[in-house]
Amino acid sequence: MPLEDRYGLPLSTTSDDAASAYREGVDLMLAGWTGTAEALERAIVADPDLALAHIARARVHAFYQQGDLARQKAAAARELVAISGTERERSHVETLALAIEGRLPDAIAAMRKHVDAWPRDAVVLSLPLGAFGLFAFSGMADHDRARHELCERVAHHYGEDWWFLTMSGWAMTENGDVARGRKVTERGFDLRRANAHAAHAVLHAMFEDGSIEDADRLVEEWIPTYGREGILHGHILWHQALGALEHGDATRALQIYADVLQPSATQAPPLNVITDSASLLWRLSAYGHAVPKGLWAEADAAAQKLFPKSGLPFADVHMALFAAATQNREALAARLAVIEQRLTDGKLPAGPVVPAICRALAAFADENYAACVRELAPVLNEVVRIGGSHAQRELIEDTFLVALMRGGELPRARNLLDTRLHRRPSLRDTRWQTAMA
């Protein structure tokens, strides 16, 4: 009888140890849990010809921006699967390899075809899901809806699977069905508590429904079970820092930053390093709290090493935060020039919103609030194209709102606050509303 993965799909190996380690590694990866790489390495040692273990290990390398290692593992997987892999395994390897190589349109097309044929291949299905998935970084304006629709289409294949409930619930939340999304995600979390993606998805639902105290309590009770080396450890505490800012507690937010988010303390993947640090420091400053210049300087120096060139729009926007906050006009001008050239060449799927945000952030830092508003007003509905989650992208709307208030455009600011407060309760928005009364 052939060996299978946890979803009942055959594996091209005769080694029980390899299959067991592979199943463990995939579950750990889908949970965002510690020990993923080690389990996959054990699978490779037990059966060096198991292509799926190589491509899964390549994906973990890619998470941490270890491009050379990721491509080497992907190349090895392609060679191995061509020799002894099934049709499903060949498609699986190719789809992940395309994603690792950054060929997003090709990877999305391959993913769709693969999921149609093998809907229970969770590793491939995971590619377009989440805030940093293929859909989110495709430049699509409707990527939240696309994730939700994809999950709805395959839901009957998964039933009460902890991973699928986690990701489909989060897709509901990001697509605006917050109450249902929270319930579904919490169901998945209850099935497997050692699941960082579920904790994270529940925190997003709590952010969207204004359950700040619930979110704080969840982090306090759950985070001791999760190692600091976990891929989402720092980011989950970033959510707690956002909660502190809701209460106006800058001291606590800065303590969280110093403990787990600043580049010298974090063990997060590079993209999380720059996005979590830049966005929290920017929020602190925009909300009127003092941020030591040394924190910006240290984070910016680390970011410049991690993302020296323009590439992913979500990263570019956060690099623009660093450049604006440190008044590094030369760095911002150089990055903007590349972004605008890509736009001219038709190679920027996210479109004009990316350079517009970068210019607006520079104007805000220069206290030119009218210019910030002029840049952002026409593109606010397009910010979704840069990817990430709603909680992450709300930083742009916050910047716009503060620019309106500081620029004296109080009627527009009140209207925006009214809209936001109808969507969810917010202590900070209520304080701003009261201050303008």
C-alpha cells in the first residue's frame, strides 16, 4: 500500500521514516510552527529522492529570503520528480518552484490548474492564501475576495481540517465577513492550539471587530507556548503592540518593540522585520508619540541591507516609511525612480498606487499635509493592491486621516472617522473624534 501525506495523497517513497517526517514537516509549516526545517531535513535524510521534501524545504528557505538555497532545493526537486514522481508530484513541485522564482502570474496559473485537479493538496493551496500569498502580492484589487472564493470552492474537500479552517476563516475576515470568519478560525484554533497561523488569524478578526482586550489576553496566554524562533512570534506581538496603541499606551508598545520587533532582537523573516518595525514606529509617530531617532536609524540600517533594491511593492512602501522618517530623500528618490520606470514599462501590476503612497509618506514626514492628502485621496481605494492584510494597510488610511486633521480639513476627517467607527469600534478613533468636536 503506497505511503501518503496527511491528506491521503500518495508519496513517491518507500521509506516510512521519510513519509512520517514529511507529514510532520508539512503540518509544522502549515501551522507556522518551530521545527519545520528540521523535520523536512529528516525526511530528506531518510529518502534523498523524495522530491516533495526538497521543494517544501525550498519554500521554508524562501520564507527567510534565502534565495540561493531556495532555488538550489527547487532545482533538485525538479530533477528528482522528473525521474520518479507522479503527475501530481510533478505539478506540485513545478507550482512551488515558480512561486519561489518569483514568477507570480505563472505560479498562480499553475496553482489554479493544480487545485482543480488535486484540491486536497494543501501545500499548493496554501500558496495563494494569507496576507503574503500569491494573490495578495499579485497586484489584484480583489485579492481578499479571490482568497475567500477559492476557499469556498474547495471547502467540501476539507471538512473540519484545522489548517483549512484557519485559512478559510481568515479569508472570510479579510473579505469583510468578520463574525463568521472569527468563528471559523477559532474552530480551527481549538482543533490545534500549536498553530501560529490560527492565533494570528484570530487576532486579525479581533482587530476587525474591536476586541482589543480579548486580543491582548489571547497573546498573553498563548505566546509562552510559542518559541521566539517561530516565524510569526514577533508579528503576533506586533498585534499586541497595536492594541497598546489603541489605549494610547506608547510605553508598552515601545517595550514590545524593544523586546521582539527591533532588528537586533527579532528572529523573524526579512519581510516581517521591515514591515513590523517600520509600521509600528510610524504609527507611534503619527499618533503623536515620541520615537527615539536611534530606533529609526537602527531599523533603517537593517532594512537597507535586507531590501537594498526596489522589488515587492509591499516592501517598497515600508522602505518608503524608513526613508521618509529618516529624511533620506536620496534613498527615496532612487527607489521611486525604479518604481516609476517599472510602472512606465508595464511591469508594476499594483499600478500607480505604489509611487503615490511613497510620495505621500515623504510629504507627511515633511509636514506638507496638503500634498500628502493630494497624493493619497485618488488612490485610497487602490491601496489594497500592495498586498498585506487590512490591519497592515490601515496605516496608509491612518496617515491620510492624520494629514487631514493636521492640515485643518476637519470635515473630511470627521466623515472618514464616522465611516471607520461604523465599521468597528476604536478607542483611538473615538479620541480623535472627540478632539474635533
